[in-house]
Amino acid sequence: MAKALGLGGVFFTSPDPRALLAWYQRHLGFAASPEAGVAFLPAAMPANAYTVWSAFPASTRYFDPSSRGFMINLVVDDLDAALAQVRNGGAIIVGAVESFDNGRFGWFVDPDGNKVELWEPR
């Protein structure tokens, strides 16, 4: 049987893809081109980071306050600094930072209304 080996991309719509990409470049350091998007190479990830694929029930409130049916999780090297950067860029911070065995998490809503989870692995 053929198997999926990992997540190959995250694709979604935006009212203004170039403006959203520019916002992420300014506030989270995305290295990208408007034509190709962003490539997160495995070598740049912390050794203890990984990708999760998880389907939530349609009734979940976990993605609130976004009305979108998805949430993107980004691995960051400094959660507190990343949250400050996106807040300074006009993002809405959602909830308080939470700590778990696998690291610390924080959330924000980007200029398109997408809820984004930031993860700083331990």
C-alpha cells in the first residue's frame, strides 16, 4: 500500500494573497515569493518538531473566533517575540499562552481572519 509521508503544503484562499504574504513576511519572517509561496525545509525545524494532521468535528469551537474551517500551526523559535511581532502588525491575540509537555502555544487571528496557532517546541 502507498503511504502518505508528510504534509506537502497548506493551500487556502485569500481576498488579497500578495498582501497577506507581505504581512507574514514583515511580522513572522516568511522567506517567500508571491509565485511560489513559502517552503519550510525540514532542516530548519527543531529536532523535536513534527507535523500533525488532525480532523476536528464540524461543531468544534477550537478555531474561534475565525469562521474558517481550518487553523494553521506554525513552529516558531521564540513564542513571546512572535506573538509581540504579530500583535504589533495588527493581529488579534486570542487567549493566553499555554504550556504542555511538547511545548508552548499561542494563537492569533491574521488580517484575513484566519486563526493561527504558534508552537514553540520544548
